[in-house]
Amino acid sequence: MSINARNKGHNYERKIVKEWQKLGWKLCKTSRAAAPELDAKKVDLVNTDPFYIQCKAVERGIDYHKLLSEMPNEEQHNLIFHKRNKTEVVTMCKSTFYELLEKKIKY
């Protein structure tokens, strides 16, 4: 990974942190500094309960299935934020999506 790619990824994480803080998760931080053990488990942001969040800012395709399977399988809902060019998407397992719909979770 080049230094520019690493910086791009870290910048994207910080951007998503700011967005989550504006949405009410005031304690949201990157896991690199706050929780290295979660960072090693493919979780990029902490204090985002009930979600685990992985951020990707890459132009190539991502194997979402593989990445979701590598994230912790606990009580949290796993989300992947992916930025490619100017388009951003959020990916999750279908079961997570339906659970959120059923509960009509509003945070």
C-alpha cells in the first residue's frame, strides 16, 4: 500500500467520524488510536453502538462478503462504508438490513 493510499484511507475514516459525531455519536473515534484490538478485527470506528464500521476509500472493487465475514460477529451490526471516486455506498448483510427495518431503529 502506498503512502498516498494509506493517507486517503485515514482521511476517509476521519471524514466518517465527523459525520457520525454530527449525527449524535459524540464519542466516535478511529480505532487506530482508541482500540487497536478492534482495528485488528477490521473495525475502523469505535463508539458507534450498535454498529461496527469499516471504511474503505479505494477505486478497485471490494469483496464485501469476505470483509463482512472478517468483522466481529457479535451484537453489533457490521457496516462497510466504501468511497470510490465521488460515490459512497454502505454495505451490510441482508439480515442486518431486515433487522433494522423490523425494529425501525432511529439513532
